Amino acid sequence: METRTGESPIGTLDALQMGVSADGQSCMMVFVDEEQRSIQYVADFAAFNAFIASLSRMAGEMHRRRCAVGDDRGKGGGALTVTSGHFQLSPDSKVEGRLVGDSGQIVNIRMCPEVACQLTKAILMSAPAASDC
């Protein structure tokens, strides 16, 4: 990822490392540039969630701009190829979780149990039958 002012590159992000504290109260992010200089940042849940939301907005804007100029990578209507997902019941009886795409995109989801049942049924009905082995 390059940071630019006009056409002059300022730096390139070479690595991003993240970890969560043992108590789950904070997340540490380490940004490393191409010259191996690093910046450490410790965030609480709200700050980390805002960071992820900002990245999601930026990804949406990138998609919108690619579609506007006819870039083939922007095709597909913003569909996410899901590679993993994790869901659990929240204290207020909602199903919460996230889907992770093949390029690392994360989509947070919160739905009532009835909708989760409808989605599960729709997925099962559209999946091909398993063979008898």
C-alpha cells in the first residue's frame, strides 16, 4: 500500500501484524514499511472496530471507483467469496458473527434467529445433494 502526495511515494506498507491481549481488552497493531521501520498502536475494542469500519468503507469506495471506470476487478456487484465464518448467539438473543472473504475482507453480521433459520434453509436447499459413498 502506498501513501502518495501527488505522484511522489512517501512509503509502502510491507507488513501489518496484529495481536489481541490475553484479557481480550485490547489489540496491538504493528505497521512495518519497506525499510523495516515500524509503528506500534494499541487499540481498545471501539478504536479497533472503528479502524475495521474505515477499512471497509475504503474497500467499498475502491470497488465503486473501479466499477465507474470499467475495471473488470470491480465486476460481480460487490459479491463476497466467503472462505470462513463464525457466528454465535449474543446476550440479546441475536445471531452475531462475521464472514471472511478470500481477499481478507470482513463483513460483520447481526440478525434475528428467524432470519438465520431462513438463510440456513435457503443455503441447504440450493446446495447440491451429497453423493452416497
